[in-house]
Amino acid sequence: MVKVVKKRDLLNEALGVPDGLPETARQIYYDIINNILPSYDFNKLNGLEVLINGNYRIADYKFNKFRLKLEIVQSNQFDILNMGSGANISMGKDIKKDVGRVGNTRNMYFQSGADLRTKKPYGFDLSLVFSGPKMLRGEHILKFFIIQKDKMIKVIGHELMHLYDFYKNQRKDINKQVKGYLSQEFAEMNLNIPSIDKFSMMLYFVNTNENIVRMSEIGTGIVDGNITKSRFLDMLKNDDTVQMLQSIKGYKFSDFQIDLLKDKKQILNYFQNKNVIDIHRANYLYNDAYTYLGFVMNEFTKTFISAEANLLRRMLSSSKFTDTEKDEIYERHKKQIFKNVNSGKDYFEKMIKSFNFEAEKVLRKIFKLFAMAKDEPNPKLPKAMKRMKTESKWINMKHWDKQPKKGFDFKDGTMKGYIY
């Protein structure tokens, strides 16, 4: 039997939205709702694990079950803290001919502990973390899902693309993966220093692993919301992911310096508590902005760089390489980590420029999703297409007619925190 592939399916795949992913996201959304009972109390919800069966497909990857995991952090405020998906990851090694060089060089990859192509006890874990009081019930979770239906289906699409990317690319270059995991660690760290927390968030938001899934996230919203071409631009302007990317694209090194100056008191207290400086040094730095900025950027550069090197070391420790091979790989990749970092100013300036570049690159890809929006036999359509052409300048921040939101923060059934 020959499978007929629709032209639109090929188009969506080329745009970064695999065939079947939006529909599977919607199906999983309803399967989650059907497996949380309104009568569940706090104790039942916290730690709940349900293996959910179904027929799911993302392009050429099919799976028939996934595991839903719930965690509730006790708090006076009801909110969703994060949603995440996971697969079994372990370290492996491989010998590969390095093109352009003589001989063989050892290359390390992330390899699936359970090959998704052959062993599928379940498709993946989907974890939801909520905060709420002891009186929280399943009915409150369900109400949240209903109120935030459009957003939740988009986020499920986001997580499904992580799964599909893992299925298609089970070997991952270690440098990219270390940066991906590190960005997630920093995003969750939350030093309660707004300028550094903002930098950490940007580091996470435009890392390679996240950039891959953004088109599927937005594309899922287009399909599920039956977005037409005339509504496409308005949808983007009101989309939280697009607003965040727009904000990152417009963030400059000078903005970062201003933010550091605003956080002077918190930052100096932080370094005093870490015994990096004493009260006399803190007072001096507080009154000398130039010296303060140089000191702070140098110290936080050490923090970020050291964390990356330590994460690499931790990952290597659980691998099957010999001690000699581990040292060899560590030294080689450490050089990449410290490459071209001459000062704290140099580090942050280059990083923020890379954030700007990555955010704009993803925005331009998202803009191409216009092709996915539904055609409509509407006399207004030529006008809509003309508007897309003339208003494509929205990619430039100075033309953005609406101030971007700072992260995810919605009232009444809110979504707040990081999606990873």
C-alpha cells in the first residue's frame, strides 16, 4: 500500500512542524484531562503517575503510551511552575573519522539509553509541576487546563518536538548538549538578582535545543486555533513566545550594564554572603560604578564558565570512557568553553550579541509559518498579504507596537515560569 503524502504535510515538515504533531498535541491534551479526576485531593495529585494509552504519531515516529507525572509544591498561590518532558539519556562513545583531518579522533555523543527506534516501553514522560494550597483538588487542575487550553496544547506541541528531535537525532554533540543542560540549570537557579536571572533566562530561551522546537510550538497553535492568513500577524503579536524572542532580540549590552547598576545592592550583598568581598570592598564598589561593573562581570563570568566546565566533568564521570580518555576529552572541550573569553565584559558582550542573533533567526523562521495558516476565500486576503509585506518590519523592535511581556505571567489560571 502506497501512502499518499499531502503537499501541505511536506510544507509543514520543511517549516519545522512534523506531520501529525499538532493533532497529537491536541489528543494528548484531552487524554490528560480524562485521566485527572475532579475528586483527587492534594495528596493524590502530588506524585501522581499515570501511564496513558493511545495511538500517537509524529511523522514517522509512532508510540502508543506516555507517562503523565504530577508534582504539587505547597503554596498559598495556585499556579503552574513548569512543564517538561524527559527520556532516558546516558553517555556513550564512538570513533568517527573527522572530515578534513588526518586519522581518527574520538568524539563523544549523547546516546539514548533506550533506543526510541526499537524499544518503546512508553513514548516519553510528561511532567507538570503546580503550586497550590492543601485544599487543591483535581477540579482546580482541570479548570486551569480548560481556561488555558490554547496555551497548553501549544506547550504540549513544544514538548513533543523535543521528543521527535531526540528520536531523529539520538547522537548529540557534547558541546551543544552541555550548553543546553547548563542553560536549563541556570534558568532554574534563580539568584533573586533580576539582571542575572534575566541573563540566565535568555541563555536558556535561545539555546539550540529550544530553538529547534519553537516552530512546532507556534505551528501547533496555528493548526489548533484554525488561524487564517488574515489573523496570522495578530496571533504573532499576542503570542508569549514571540514576545519573549522579540524582547531578547532587542536587549543590548548597554541594557545589561544598566540592569547591573540597578541591582547594585543585591549583587554586592550576594558576593558578601559568598565571602568574595568584605564590607569595606563592597562600600568602595558601591560608589565607583566603573570598577563595580568590571568586578561584577568578571565574577559572574567565572561563575558561568566554571559551571559549564564542572557540568562537562560530571557528565564525563558517568561515561564508559577510560580515565585517560575522560581527561583528554575534558581538556579538549574545556578549551572551547574558555575560547575567546578575555574579560567579563568581553564574555557578556559576546553572549548578548549571540542571544540577539539567535532570537532574530528564530523569529524569521516563525514568520515563515504564514504558509501554514489557512487559506480563506475572502476578499480581504490580498489586503492581508499586503499587510504582511508592509508590516514585516515588526521584527525590528522599534516598530513593535506593543511592549513585550517579561516572561510568562498570566492572571486567572496563570502560566508562570519556564517551559523546557
